[in-house]
Amino acid sequence: MTQDATGMTRETRGPALPRVLGPIRPRPRWVESRLLALVAIALVVGSLSLGATVNGTFRLFDARGLAIYLGALLAAHVAQVLAGRRTDQVLLPTVAMLGGISLLLMQRLPQDLVTQTFFGVTLGLAEVQLVWLLCALAVATTLGIVIRSDSWLRRYKYTWAAVGVGLLLLTFVFGTEINGQRLTLQIGPFSGQPTELLKVILVVFLAGYLSENRALIVEQDTRLGPLRLPPLPYLAPMVAMWAIALGIVVVQRDLGAALLFFGVFLAMLYVATGRLSLVVIGLVLFVLGSALMATLFDHIRTRVDIWLDPFVDPLGAGYQIVQALHAFARGGLVGVGLGAGLPEIGGRPPIPEVHTDFPLAALGEELGIVGVVAILGLFLVVVERGLRIGAAAADDFRSLLAVGLALVIGIQAFIIAAGNLKVLPLTGVTLPFISYGGSSLLANALVVGLLLALSDKGVEPPPLPRVSSRWRRMGRTSAA
Amino acid sequence: MMIGSGAARRPLGRTTIHVAIVMSLAFALLAGAAGYWGMVRAPELVRSPNDAAVIAAARTVPRGLIRDRTGRLLADNKKDEHGEFYRVYAGSALSQVVGYASPTFGRAGLERAYDAELTGLAGDPLTDAFAKFGAKRYDPKDLTVSLSLDLQRAAVAALGKRRGAVVMLDPRTGEVLALASTPSYDASAIANPDTARAAFSALQADPALPLLPRATLGRYVPGSVFKIATAVAGLGSGAITPRTTFKQQPAAEKNGLLVEGYRVQDGHHPATGTTALDLVGATEVSCNIYYALTGLETGGADLVAYAERMGFGSPLPFDLPTAVSQVTNGEGRQPGGFADDVELANASYGQAETFVTPLQMALVAATVAHDGDLMRPRLVTSLTGDLSGSRTIGAESMGRVISATDARAINAAMVRAVEGPLGRQYTSGAKVAGVTTAGKSGTAELGGTGEPHSWFIGFAPAENPRVVIAVLVEQAGRGGEVAAPIAGDLMTLYLKGPS
């Protein structure tokens, strides 16, 4: 037992490096295992329904793919039990359900929508997605088990910010243009969308920056006529964010990412400061920026026009969104059933890019409004877990980090779902955990992994609050 | 001020809850949007020809057949070399009604209006909900329409090379017997994938607008046929009785009727002399002054209100889309939307801002023919599907417009307009031999030097009308000389069969 005791003391003193190895004491996770069992049942039923519709036989649609996925879920669960950490037990099953829905959807779409060859083996849409889902599970679980310290995120926030801006610039300069959007960065055989990683980096940076400067932004005012603004120097990041968002729109033509970044930024700013005026100023800036963009750039004006009335040109400019809305209409309340929707015209699904931009429309047709509401509910569960983790966290940094990470998932899901439903103009962001795509899955797995790690209250306490340089200059000492 | 106290120390929980509330509301908004598209807009969207399921079904499932009232095939299916179906139609006389269904050029006419039923997607919501889970997903329905193929062909032949329209219907049931528009076109050529492109571009380039169904979508100045609508409003509102005469009328025919300083002119009817005419007499000689005075007596509000009871002012409740007929453009400030009494006086005999569809004028005649009770016009009488069985669409009233007594008074006046000693001179050829025939011709002046539109509306037998007709021939001359004989021939054909 001395070993245990020394282990404990070492933990409470808090070594700077993450501790991977240590005494392992398995801890059952009953909530998680029950929820995962529910997920497995739901997916098996879904696969049977899919098989019955498509093949007319009462068998699993793609038994091997589903078995591998369920096996991976079991492995992830067992790994967490063995690791014995007191982390959140709802997040993983929720995300696993979303991933499972994604797997069933990809299995059911034409497999030649995507083909990739790894080491001489050619994989179709569902197989590639399965590979990415497994990688995502591995990433989330590993992070959830391994990370015990946040100092590597907390200390180097400007470094992370630099990495983020660097990634963005790399994409600006070296990005490959696909469909008029410069989103993809290709390095050797690997390609990815850096904005997916960037959103995580953004949250880390903002959590660090805001937790440190929160007090100053809240307490101090700069009067500008009737307006009470925060101290001007602290508006700098807001302006910088605004500029970055506009840059993303102009250079990458990626409205969705810009919306996501700005939305997350404003939400975190509000959580940190409680100042509604900042959010209002931000929104005004955003609206002004959008209006400016719309007057300057034809492609943005076109997007807005399509959004306002896609039925003007249902077979031309408005085709995608009109077909998506038709899919929701065909689905009705209960849907047409898995595999029975998406009537193919000339062997193609009616909605182009259904696997990346419109999975919700496809699911809306096959599972109906009931299914859409259920899926939206799953996303809300993820958000709720994240916010809860944030509210219970030991200090401001962890709080803001968890809240920001949860909002990244929530706002991104909102943006693309709203685009599918013509609530917002359509943008090209992915539906987290459901859309096809490795970058998206891995980045969102990173988010889940960090949230899992943050949810463990038994890890080392956060460091004492650092006194910011500005306070020192003002001759104040820490209130503590 | 103490930095680091108060708000700065505030835990983040409160603002986090605000964010949670906002996110929940945002997602509730999305759920609402899903409900909107999936429930509220769904009935319209799933029937649209742009719907992917409709398009997919069109290629793989044979469309429902269309038959006329005697069971003759109007629209049939054939298979092309790829095994995909295409439509064949029973001749070009029907094209303006039945329309076409083409994978490339979409749909028109009944093929468009009943696209969902013909492809077998639409049904009642309950059947649909179960059909989703059944093995057979499509249930194409065969349509029976009230048209008579013979009558339709005769109507198109009677119009010949002229542009115009003929509407015939049964006033007792609202069943449309013929709905002809010329020039027509060959719908089979558009439906056939081999000839579609050439045929369609030729039709689009044709200045005679053969793709326009004039009977339902053409809007024309009505001229004197509108007087029947004025009579309906005058009698219905009680502004006049069948015996009402206007003292100033005979003199006004010579000197013009002074309305607000403007003279409404009308050629003097030589045979009427100085007699002040009543409803029957004025209708027989088509007296503009009498009807102008009737309109002024009725007032703009009632004239428009009674016209609206007969379908003016909104699209007609019909199987096909219809243009909106108007008494006035409604921009004026006087009651009913007239600019002034001059416009009202001119509109009362159909010459101001009054524009009507031939189908609308047939309904005016049908109102009189069916003793003031207007039946909803309709084409499709039954739908039959393999799964859903047969559904009959019965006759229904659009509501009583005027009393039977008033309707009979106008009926009598219209008989005189065709059969009276003076009426015969104006309206030659409308009479069905051996059958009391009622009607009213119209010669719609268009201004300028062009020939007027030639109109006739009427019905027979007057005692118990079985057929109502409206004939319009564009810029063909006097109504009594051009439209009336066509009407007489077609009513004869319907009532007596081919001779």
C-alpha cells in the first residue's frame, strides 16, 4: 500500500508532465455500459431494418462492418473501465450512437461516392468511414484516459494560436481548391481540412485568454459617447477574430467555418464576461461584415439569394437545397424507413454531396421528423454534458475550455442542420460525427477526448491563478 | 473601484446556463423547421414534378391512363428501347387540356395537375403512411374525365385555323364536355423522347402561342356577352326588375348618354324607335345604353360582388390552373374599385377594364342555365387505383348566385336574343333546330383598327338546359356572325348526335 500512498502524493503535488503510468484500479462504468447496450440494440435493429428494405431478407445489412464498430465500442468501454478514471459516462455512448447512425447511412449510400486505396486495398464509402470512425474512437478514448494535466494547453496558448494562424495561412497559400472552396491541405498522401483542427485550437486559445483577462474585461470600461465598451486593448482579439473570420470567407470561401468560429467566439466571450453588449457589438460587426461581403462578392450574394427563395430555380442554383427540402417532405413524421428513401435518378442519389453536406436531409427522409428530432436531441445531450463539465470544473480555464468544446460541436451541428432545413444559408461544414470525412471525425474525437479528460474531477488541481502582467503594472496584488 | 471583486469573481455557471438555454431554443427552432417541411409543406412538395421520387417513379412506373366520358383512351403508355415509358395521346385536339408528360420538358395540363395521382404517389395520408411499408410503393391512378372526345375534336375543327376557344359544360353537374383552344399542338411529339426537343423548341418559337390554353388562361375583353353578368347583378341586387325601363334610354341612343360629362355612345337600333326597352328587349338588340344604366343603377360594389359569386376575382376552383377574370382592375376609389362612373358604365357592357377567360363566361351562362345555382366546373370525374380502389368526384355547387325567378327572366331574355325577330338578325346560326336556344353574342372592340373579338355564350334547351357553351374567336369580327354559328353547330352535335 505504500506504493499507492506515494502514488497519491505524487498526484496531488501535480507533476508537470501527463502521467500515463501509475497504479491502475479498474472502476466499473455502469451507466456507460447500459447506454452502450442500448446503442448496440438500436444499431442492430437499424441494420436489420436496412437489410429488410434493401435486400428483402431479415438479416443484418452489413454484418461485418457493424460487428467491427460494435467491437470497437466495447473495446473503448473496457479500456475506460480498466483505466479506472471517474470521467463522464454519457458522452461516449451519445457520440457512439451518432457514429453508428453515420455508419448505417454510409453503408446505405452508393459505395462509389468515395473510394480510397490504402496500401493496395480499395475501400468504398462505408469502409473508409468505418476506418475513420475507429480512429476517432481510439483518439477520444485514448485522450480521455491519458490526459491528466492541462498545463500543456494552458501554458502555451499563444503558441497554439500561432500554430492555428500558421495552419490557416498554409491553407490560404497551399490549399487545394475543391468546388471553389480552398479548404483542403495536402501533404504527401495525406489530405485534411485544417479548419477542423483550427476550431479546437481556437477554443484552447480563447479559454486561456479569457480566463486570464476575464476580470479586466468585466470591470473596466472605456466610454465612447453613450457606449460603455470594455477596455479597448481587450477588444483587440475580437477585431482579430473578426478579421480571421472574414479572411476565411474571402480566401477559403468557407462561410460555415467563419460562422462557426465567430459564433463560438461570441458565446465564449459571453460566458466569460456576462456582458451582453459585447455579443451585440460582435453581432453588429458580423452583420456589417456579411453585408459588405454580400455586396462585394457574387458567390456570397448568390448563396443568400438561393437561401431566400431556392424554389425560384429548383433545377438550377437552388437544386441541392430544394432536393433536401423535398427529402424532409417525403420523410414526413415517421420517415420512409432506412434504405427506402433517396429515390435514385440515373443511379445517383437525388441530393449531390449527400454524404458530406446533407446527411441530415437523408436521415430526415428515412427516419422522419421523429428521427431528426432524436438526432438533434443527441447533439443537445453532447452540448449539455459539455456545459455541465464546464460548470463543475475546478477553475475558469477548464470551465471555459469545456464550454467552448461543447459549443464547437453544438454550433457546428446547428449551422449545418439549419442549412439543410433552410433556416440559415447553406454552408459547407460537416454534421459532427455523422458526415463522411476523416478530418471532421478526428477533430470532433479530439473534442470528445478533451471533454472526457476534463470531466474527471480526481485529477490534479489547477495551478494557482497567475497574476497577469497588467495587474502587476497597475501595482495591484492578487486578491487571494 | 476594487478590481477582482464582484462580477469578476462571479462563477461561470450563470452565463453557462444562459448559453444552454439559447442552444436549446436554437435546436427547438430546427425541430420546428423539420416539422414545417416534413408536415406543413410536405403535401405540396411530394406532389411537385421536381420531387426526386416523382421523377424516379416517372421512369419506372407506367403512368395512370386517362379516359374520356365514354371510356375512350385519351392518354396511353408506350415503352421505348431502354424500357422506359413514354406517353401517347389521342390526337392534338386534346393537348390544351390533357397536356403532356415529358422527362425533359416537364408536365402540362391534367398531366401536371394530377401528376402525383397519375404517377401513383399521392393518396390519402393514411394509405400513404401504410404504403410506405408495403411492397408496392406506387399506385398509379387512372383518370376518367368528363370530356367527350368527339365534341372536343369537333370544337377544334370548328375553330379551324383561327385562334380561339370553346368551352362546353353540363350546367346541372358542372362537367366540362369540351375545352378547346386553338391553335393546338401535338402533345405526343413532346412526350416522345425521340422528337421532344425539336417539337418543343418549334412550339416555343411559334408567335401564335400554341402552348397557351386560351380557354382557361387567355384573358379577353368580353364585350356584350358581359351584359349577362350585369343582368345577374342588376336583378340579384334588386336594382332592376325584368320590367324596369329607363326613360332617357331612347334619346341617349341618338345623342349619347352623358355620364359625368362624358358621352357613352351607342349606335341607334333602328327597329326599336323611341321605345324605352326592358330587360328582354334590351338583350334582344344588345342595347349598350340600357346596360350602362343598369350598371349605374346597380352600383360598382354590387356588380363586382355578383361577378365574384360567379368566379371573378380569383382563380376558379377547377382541375386546371385558370387566369383571374376581372370586372375592373380595382385601382379606382369608387365602390368595387372603379375609377369613376364612366368606367362603371362601360364595364356594364363589357368594354372597360373588364377581362375574362372563356371558361369564366361559360360559368356566367351556366349560372343562368341552372336557375341561378352555379355548379363547380370540373374535368376529372373519377380516379381508380389498383390499391386504393375507385374514387368518384361528385357534382358540387359553388353557391346560389341569384334566385331561380331572376335566372329565368334572364333565360327568357337570352332566348329572345337568339330566337326573337330582331335577335335572329344579330345572332344568326346559334339556334339548335327544333330546340329552344338561349344565348348572347358579343363583339369586343379592342380599340385601334383591329377586328373585334367574336364571342357567344348560350345554352340549350332553354326550358331544361343540358349544355352550356362559350365560344371566343380572336379578332374574327362580329360575334353574331362568327362565334354564334360555331356554338349552334356544336350544341346541335351534342344534343342530337352526329347527323
